[in-house]
Amino acid sequence: MAIDRRVFTKGICIGLGAAALGGPFGALAATPAKQADKQAGKQPDGRIVCSVVLDAATGAVLFRDGPCADRVTPVSTFKIPLALMGFDAGILTGAHEPVWDHPRDQTLSERERQATDPTIWERDSIVWYSQELTRRLGMARFQDYVNRLGYGNRDLSGNPGKKDGLTRSWLMSSLAISPDEQVAFLRRMLDRKLPVSARSQEMTAAILPQFSAEDGWTVWGKTGSGWRRNADGTPDRSRPQGWFVGWAERSGGRVVFARLEIGDRPSDTPSGMAARAALLAELPGMARQ
């Protein structure tokens, strides 16, 4: 495993913010540096994996392996910035308010056919709740928040020709973010340094699901599951993509992390859940580096 202990400086963050969508997670050829990352992230079973763990207080890189500078769709990890926007705008008012009933004009899974509040939304990853939130924000305010938060490539245009950016841009579409950018964003949120109210950052942290890992770690995080896309824009179900991003605390110490996995075959297990299980198992070792 490649270990990088350098401090995650402002200059590095700026460079990452300019990273192009490409490399092994995207459609463009890898540069020599990214090719080395690709080889480091390639698993025996064919998956490409990035794991990055930072000390939340200092930004020191405790562990970094794989193509962590490459941007991909955030899918449901975008519920973290969406919660920040919702609380800051006053659309979301508490951990259990508002409660919205599910839409009747959509085909939904049983999990999605329930009255949903902000905590259930994050826990059960309810897409329609996200879409109702962005509709209430409106496109101008939505884009302004994404720009101010500096989130990934900031591209809310959506799928070409479909004008669906308001409700689909983060779902295997135009918006993209790298694992490196995910952890930098989370550090800013935990430090209350994002350009939204302190309460919105506190409430967003409060509604994220909580988990346990070995060695006494308590973990908060959000999964995201999807697929890479074919050239025609359709999902390539032979290439599942899974995220797990968040932070963990133990005995006064705190780390932020991002785990991203790209598979090379279909799977019955949601890819975000697979990424979460792997991160929870491996985090104690990575945080000790």
C-alpha cells in the first residue's frame, strides 16, 4: 500500500479542485502519475479502489492508496451537501422536520414508499426527498450553494439535452467529485468553515448515520451506490461504483475518510454498502499509520 504522510495543504486542495474527470474512474487516459495510482488501487479481484484517511485536526494524510484524485459521480454522498443547503435555507428545520410524504406519480421501492424526515432521508438514502429539496431550492439557489461550497466540478447541467440538472445532476450525471475533494470538504464542515450557518453544519453532522468499527472507533458517514455509464449514457451494470465517506472518532482523536470502489462485474450487493463494510473493517489499521 502507498502511504502518504504529507500535510493536505491549501495548494494541494487547489490542485485537486482543478482535477479533470478521467483516469481509471473516468473516460480519459491516465497520466503517468495517475497510472501509478491506478496500479496501486487495482485489487486482485479486478476492482479499482481508493482509500484516503486524514487527521481531521491537522490535515495530515494518514493513509492514501489508489486513484484518489479522479472525479466521479457523488450519487448519494451528495446528501451531505444537500443537507447543508436545506438547513441553511430553512427548508429543513430539524432532525425530524419536515416530514414529506412520498410522491404518488413515481415507481418507488418499498424502502422509498414512506413518509420521510431528514434523519430517515440520510439513513435510508431516499432519492425523492433529495429531489423535493432541490426543487424547493430552485436552480439559481442550488447552483449558488454548490459554487460557494466549492463542491467538486460544480457542474449541475445534468444529462445532455434533458435539462434535468435540478433533480439528476448528482446521480451518475454531470456533477463529479474526487475522494481527495470529499475529505477536504468534510474537514471544512467539521471545522465549521463552510460558507453556510454553523447550525446547518451541526445539524447535518447530527443526522448522518452512525456505525462502529474495531479499536473503539465511532463512525459517521454516508454511502453512495451507482454505476459507471456507457458511451450512450446508459448505466453499465457491469461496473458498479460505491462510496462511503465520513469521519470517525476515538478517545478525542478524529479522522476523515473516503472510500471509493469501482467493480468490473455485476453485484447483488449495493456497491455503497460494500464500500462501507470494507472501510469499517480496514479503518483501524489505516488510522494507525
